[in-house]
Amino acid sequence: MPASSLLRQVLEAMADDETVLDELVKAARSQSPEVARLPEAENRRHVHFLLSAALRATTNPDTADYTTAEALGADRAAQGVPLTDLLRGVQAGRTLAARFAVERARAAGLPDDVILETILDAERYTGALERHIVKGYHAAELQLSRTVRDARTQLLRTLLLAGHPPTPEELRQAGLRPEGRYACVVSDVSDPARARTLEQALLEFGGVYGLVEGRLTGLAARPPAGVALADGVLVVVAPPAALPELREVHRLCTAAARIAGAGYHDLTELAGEIALTAQPLLAELLTAGVLGALDPGNAFHRELAATALAYLDHGQRLRPTAEALHLHPNTVRYRLDRLAELTPLALAENSGGRVLDAVRSWWALHHWLGGR
């Protein structure tokens, strides 16, 4: 009988031998605890396919089946088997199968050069099968990642924007506790690549993140006060709140993100600005009534208003205001006096005015200078 025919008979008999299959399954399970956690029948299906496909491809390259190899890799990804454990099991079975093939070929009287050539061919095809298993694994892993990400993003949008509240089971599947309290996080990052970078930094603090209204948004298990931010990135963080409150908290965080500058911001520190910004018509009426005598096109008037706003921002204290503006305190005092001649604002030091009067003055000045 020609060597090729005898070789085919040896390999086909080996592929159909239940004892060989048992040994290969045992080797794969012993070298990979994660693979061993799967039902043994699943391991046998996997090993039987690899053995049969590799032996068929060795004697007839046209029968190489890579589609099934990719499907097996996808199955393992869906089952949660780490890729390193999967490959460890595959390689253990691959090594033992080669040893069995050599022993049986020698026992059948095949010359060593034919055996060596056969083993090299088998290695080439089993290597290709392994690469396709990895390909299928990565493709499924990516798809699963996208599916999980999409589900979490949709849940975030439902929680923070509109829609029927998620069930406790849906919340738990997304990694949220129905009874938990979470810090709403809103950034100004909309580019998907930059969003993934920021998300990775935020995940250190637990929670769920995704693009909501075009911004990377999330619910942090712990306020991410120490999160590393890239230059120019803005993040607004609210104090922890119960899930039913988060829709309104998110609305406030979004409003804060529109008026804050780059950096990390606690929502409560912007409470005054948020509340005032929510009343644009009242701001117009107040500004017209208080600062109607000022001309927006007059540089000196804008200088007076800017000085007064800085004065209010520094607790109505002359020296800190002068230092911030790099002016002499007398210059600050002069500008405040000139503004008092033109408007009803009472900004003199120690004027004894009410806090609400200071708020009205700040609001009018801020709006007049361009906050509108």
C-alpha cells in the first residue's frame, strides 16, 4: 500500500478513536482550569473538531475548515473563557495529538521522513486553525463589548433623560444597585476616542458611563474628585443622589457644563450661577433697570463694570481686588465711585448692603459684560 494511503488510514482511525479523544480532552482540561469549568461534552465537541479538521487538512488541504474554528472561538468568548486559557487548552491537545500521530504512524511502519513531513504539515494547519480561533474570539469579544456598552448607554439615557424607569434586574445587570446613591458626572467630551480615554479614568471610581446627549456622562459609585483630566476637559460632578433623583440632577449638571470652564467642578459650587442663568428674561430686565446708563461700546464703562464685578468676586474687599487686577487700591476705589455716580449700585467698602443686593449687582454686571 502506498505510504500516502496508509498514512490516511492511520490518521482517520486516530480521529475516530474515542480513547484518543478522551486523552486529548483530559490534557486540555488539565492545562486550563477555565476550560475545565465548561461541560466536558463541550470540551469534547471542541477537541473533536480540531482533531478531525487538522487531520483532514493534512491529507487533503482543500478540506480545511476555518469558519467552524472562528465559531468555536466566538463560543468561548461568549462563555467568558479568557483567551490565554483557551489557547493553553488548545496547545496542550495539539502537542499530545502530534505525539499520538507519530506513535501510530511508526507502529504502522511508515518511514520517519514521511512522518516528519506529515507532522510539519499538521503543525501548519493546526497553527492556521488556532489563528482563526483567535480571530473568531476577538470578533465576538468586540461585538459583546459593543452590545454591553450599547445596553449600558441606553440604560443611562433612560435613567437621565426620559423613558420608563429600568427594572431592578436591568439596573443590576448594568452594575448599578437599585437602592444605591450615585454621583452624576457630565463632561464636555463628545469625541468617541477621547470619551473612551476619560471613561477609563472614571471607571476607577466605579459606576456606568456612556454618551448621553453627545457628552460622556455617567453615574459614579464614588465622586471622582481625583480623576486625571486632559488639558481643556471639563467635568461637572454632583453629590451622590438616589436613582429617582438623577434625572433632575443630570439636568442641573448639564446646565453647569454650559457655563463652567475647563477643569473639575463640584455642581454645588456653581449653584448661584446655575440658578441665575435659568432666568434670562429676568436678567435682561434687571440689567436694563440697573445698568441702563452704561454704554456697552464705551471702553471706560466696561472697565468700571469689570472692576466692580471683580470687587464682588473678592468679597467686596479693596486690596484683594486690586491685587487680582494689578491695580492700586485707590484706583479700584475711584472706579467704584465713578460707577456709583452712573448707576444705583451700592458697592462702597463696608456699605452694609444686603447679601441679595450684592447678588443683584453681580448678576447685572455679569450679564452686561457678556454673560448674556
